[in-house]
Amino acid sequence: MEREAVLVGIDVGTSKVCALIGEVSRDGRLTIMGHGTVPASGLKKGVVINIDQTVRSIADSVERAERLSGWKIDRAFVGVGGQQVESLNSQGQVAVTASLQAAVLIFMAWAVWKVELPSTAEAWGTFAWVFVLGVSCSAVLGIAVSALPRSGKSAQSVIVPIALVLQFISGVYIAFDILPEWLQHVASVFPLRWTAAGTRAVFLPESFEAAEPGGTWALPLVAIVCLIWLVAGLIVCAVTFRWNPKDR
């Protein structure tokens, strides 16, 4: 039977949460590949009263359906009830969120800690391309590593430790020049170390450049390393990320 599409439905009810994965053939026949049903927690008369318990119930039902079908769910039709339910279509979440976070951090640094902001168009231009390249690289790599967790429930325990370690060795929380030289070499393999260096080049005085490895901000290397990781991430995404075939 030649597959036309894989459809996923999740029904969130007051008493139970059901996840169903079905395979649709080209002749329109539907074959159930996997299902998961768990008692609903955190809901009362269709209203969410405990978001953590509700999320856990949905994650459990999805994990059971994935385990039975061997299919990793990345999108689904979700059925929920109640007069309180509203929907909003949104695109560009990563770009908008990252831009807002950067704006708030820059404003707080200027207003609260009296950090002197760049005064030249060249410096802000450098910040713009470092920011865009860093966010793009991070977003793509985030999608790529999403194939590592076996379910949404285990994603946090898998991804967060990786992110924290990279932040600590890349000069985000600790000054990069005080790290052991071997740890600096390890960090230099990853794009976060270079994104942080590009950001320091914009916001720190020129006198701090001497403390960088090699005594330079190395902005060309920032661009090269991030571009290499961006391309590598796109390739991994193309190989591992699963789209609904009907939506291609």
C-alpha cells in the first residue's frame, strides 16, 4: 500500500486524552498505526485548571502513540472543547521573540546598569548581522537536535543540559579569557562561542579586544563558523525532520 499521508489527531477531553496516528493510502483507506489514551489531569468541565498536569497528560498520550506506531509526531489536529477556547495564527515566532528579548536586554543594560551603547552605524551593523546569523543558526540547530529526544516529555532533560554547558564554556556567563585554554578550544568548535565574541565586539570597549584569543575579535571567523553550522544544520534538518507528506 503506497502512503499518501500520515494524519495525527489528539482529543483533549475532561476525562481522558487520546492520540491517534493513521496512515492514509492513495486510494483513501485509513490504517491506524498507533494510539494512546490516558486519563486527563488538570481539566475540569473542559477548562484547564492545571496547565502542567494537562501538558503531562497530552505528552503521555502522544508518547504511547509514537511508541506503538514508530512515528515521531511533529504536527497534529487537536480537538478541544469549551467556550473559552480561542485561536490565533502566528508566524515568525523565533524572529519576533529573539528581537524582543534583545531589545529588552539592551534597554535594561542602558537604563539600569548604565552600559554605554555603540555610537556608530558600523557597530550597529555588526550587531545586526551577528544577531541575525546567530539566531538563524540557533533556530536551525534547535530543529536539528529535536530528533534526539524520543518524545516531547523528555525534550527538556535532553536539550537543556546541552545548552547550559555551551553557555558556560562560550563566554556567556563566565569571561571567556579566564577559561582553561583546552576548554576554549572545545568551545571554539561551536557557534555560540563565536556569536558571543561578535556581541562582545559590539558592546565592549576596544581595550577588551586584547583579552580575546589571538588578541582580536575575529569577526570574519564569527561569520565563517556560524555559516558552516547553519549549512550543516539545514542538511541535518532535511535528513531527520519529518513533515507530513501531504503538506510538502
